[in-house]
Amino acid sequence: MRRGTDYRILTNNPLVVRCMEEWYSIDYLEAGSYRDVLVRARDLVYAGHTLFTHPLAGSVKPNETPYRSIVVSREPHAFSAEQAEIVSNSLTAFDKFSEKDWQWSEKVLADFQLIDYTLLAGAMEFDAAAGLDKERNRIPDTNKK
Amino acid sequence: MKLELGLIQIKDIQFSKECKVENGTLFVNADEVKAFAFADDDVKACVKDAHFDIAKPGESVRITPVKDVIEPRVKVEGPGGEFPGVIAKVDTVGTGRTHVMKGMAIVTAGKIVGFQEGVIDMSGPGAAYTDFSKLLNLVLVCDPVEGVHQHEYEHAVRIAGLRAATFVGELARNVKPDEIKTYETYGVKEGWEKFPNLPRVAYVHMLQSQGLLHDTYVYGVDAKKSLTTILNPTETMDGAIISGNCVSACDKNTTYHHQNNPVVEDLFAQHGKTLNYVCNIITNENVYLADKQRSSDWTAKLCRLLDLDGVIVSQEGFGNPDTDLIMNTKKIELVGVKTTIITDEYAGQDGKSQSLADADPLADAVVTGGNANEVIILPKMDKVIGTLDYVDKIAGGHAGSLRPDGTIEAEIQVITGATNEMGFGCLSAR
């Protein structure tokens, strides 16, 4: 697991909050969209926060999943033109996908939450399976790492 | 390193009491294959039930949701075995002789993550978009044990498929091949002396490695935990790389794609004639930006160290991997090595949008595998192997994709292998 002292997770995914909130600082955009998370990341990167994870998901296309989690630094450090380019290109890429008439069931939403969470966990070297077991078994606080 | 592939053409598959290959027909006892696939603790723990079906080219059959496609092979001479580090022991493969059952595949099907698995149509307009419609497919349909996590189940289905392919491949051990092909690459100095006037070319093979359900394994090692490294091309042909992901269907590299990587095949076809095929450089596509930087730095470093003249770069996936693709290409160009990219495009349904999520002026030589947003209507099939329950939910489908009459309106990204980024397929642009 990467040391989390300088991490801020921007997310609209409730599963990320449930599995990771004990270890990381999380900005939970509860009613926010995928695009809202991208915009928040862009604004913070423009303000000098370091971008730690790529803003676009793996192979899940924008507008095909409602969830996104992005990691930036908790505090602003120095403006990076390269990172600003990555985050603004990502927003451009997002916007070219047309809105579709999604009517996801709870089960499918849960799948999308899982994919977003596992991608994030992979990036953070966070034990995704352990996080899920905590979610499933509700391990009491005494088991905190 | 020299590998012989003994190609055995399979012309028919039939269920039978005994398992054998005779006159090009694979006779298979489904219970025996299933028993072998289930002789693994993880498979037993996570797969409640499984059954086999056969799909043949031209039939009115739809296979969905597809997880992996695997070509049955068996190592008959030389060290190692198929799928080293996963099924066989971890010995280095890529030498000796391997028997290959051509014209057929093991396909694993069944729901893992609702929206990420694809469709193979054996006939109709959808069949033209996937080369898997031209194979005799022995399909392993799995059902999960209730309550099992998706990532545990993905692992179990992956292993079940590889074990089934291993069992079937073993039947080709004592069959005389219809054709034997030989592939050989040389050490750095040896190759240079042999082909002093030919350009030195390598293949930069990017592996999907973004996390659980998005992984690729090399000799059993999760690619996201590996630094950029070198493989002999014959190792790839011999099962060293396997697919462990549930990414969107059209540009997912299945295990079959790795075994039959067309970039490797085509570079070998030119090896010693127009170029000197030096090696494959494998690199990952991690989510963490520092990983992206490290891996692409290393790719460029290895290209320079090997004194290459040119490379072909292929990626897997869209979006986030586009950044790895461009980082690799830019850095390799900057150390003086020419690059050509193979990718697919998400250019919108009208094909007018920018195709990739990232770009650079140095990445000016690109071969496309097609536009994944292109819309297709797939007619109803008489038989479905698997289930249509998820068609509305797979990438490229949408609510209402599955019409009441059984036809599907979707983007071609629902079709397994439709826009493969190794160039395995027939879509391109001029």
C-alpha cells in the first residue's frame, strides 16, 4: 500500500468511501457525476495539486460508467503543465462521448462501483480484496491497520 | 531461440465417449474435460457448475458473455509446458516443439462483470467482425458459487479455461502435424553479424495491467508489478502471456491473441529479409502516473540499449492506456528510434471525433484497428450459448439494445476482438 499522507481521493463512488475511508482522505462528491469528478481534479491540478492517477478509467469508456475516482495531492505543490495537459485532455475525451440512455439496475451499479474501486486500489497498491472483505464482513475497528 | 510449431488442422469437433484427435476431428468427452478443469481448488471453490457446448462457423449461434478465448496447445519437445507459471511449471518456454490445434478454440463464457464481456456471433453481419466466428469453438459456460467476489470468480474461470485448453491440447501430443513452422531469433551480437545490413526492429507490446479484473500475466507474474522487460518472441507464441482481464470486448487481447499475436507472426515473416527481428519489449499500463513514467522511461531505455532502428507499438484498451501509448512512442522517438503505433479508435458513432485520448506530433505513424463506436445491428440467432441477460449492460450496448424481437443494436465494441489493437482482424482504414 502506498503511503497515504499526501493523498486526496476525489470520488463519487460510495464503495470507495466504505472500503478506504479509514486509510485515506476522501473528497466524496456524493451527488456528483463522472464529469464532476474530472472537473474537480482539473481545478485542483490547475491550482498546483499533484495528479497521482490517470483521470480516465482503464477500458471502461466515459459515459458508460457513472463512477470515477482520481487521486491528487492533499495540498498544492507546484503547477505541472504536463499534468494539466493530461487532465484537460481527459475532460475533452470525456465530452466527446455522447450521453446515453442508461437505466442501470442496482446490481449493475454495484459492478461499476467495483470496477472503479479495483482500478483505484490497483493504483494505490491497496489490498482491494481486504477492503472488500471489510465491506462484506464489517470487520470491527480493532482490526485497523 | 528456436521454436517449431506443429500445426494440426482441426476440421470438426464432436462430443464423444472418448477423447482423441482422429483425421482432423476432435472427439471430446465433456465430462472428462470438466473433471480436469475442476481438479483445482479455486475452480472448485468458486464455480458452482459448468457445461460445454460446441459452436461451429456458419451456425445461427451467439456466444455471450465471452470471457476468454484460448488455443489448445501442447509442448512435445524441449523445456517447459503450456501457460508456464500458471498451469505448467515456470520453466522458460519458446524452444523445442509445440503442437497447435488450429481452427478451434476453447471459449470461456458466463457472467463475471455484467457490462464488460462480449459477443461472438457464428454467422450473420456480426460474424464478419470477429475472427473467432471462423473457429470451431468448444465453449465452457460457467456459473458462480453464490456470494463469491467477482475477482475470485474471474481467477477461477480463467484457470478453468486454461486447464480445459491444456487437457484438449494434450490430445494433440501424438498427432502428426499437417505443417511444421519454424521461428528463430538470435542473440544481439549473433543477429547483428548475421544481418549486418538489415534494420533492427523490435515489438513494444503493451500489456493491460490496471488492477483487479484488468490484468495480464507473464509467466504467472501480474504485469503491473513488473518493470518493462524483454521476451523472446517465441516465448509469447508458447503461452508465456495470458489474459486475466474483463475489459471491453472489442480491444481486449484474449489469450488466443497473445498465442497468435499477428505482430509477432508478421515480423517473423520479414525476419532476415527486410528486417532483423530483435525481440519483444513488454511493458505495462498502470493507473498510477509515476508507474506510467517509469515504465515508458524503461521502454525507451531498452530500445536505445538494444540499438534498435525501429519498433512497432501496440496497446490494449482505451483512455488511460492512450497516455502510456503516447509516452512510450514519444520517448522512443526521442532516443532516435522510429515508431509505428497500432491502436483502435473511439471516434464517435459518426467517426468525426478525435480517436485517442492523447496525442503527440512525434506519434505520426499509426495503423488503426477500426472505430469501436460504429453501430451495428445483430440479428436474432436461433441459439444462445451463455445468456443474453447482460446485452443491455455490456460496453457498447445500452438500455434497449436488446430488442423484443431478439435483434441487438449496439456499437461494434460489444464484439469480442472486433477492433483488436494487435491488428488481429480485418478492420482498418486507408
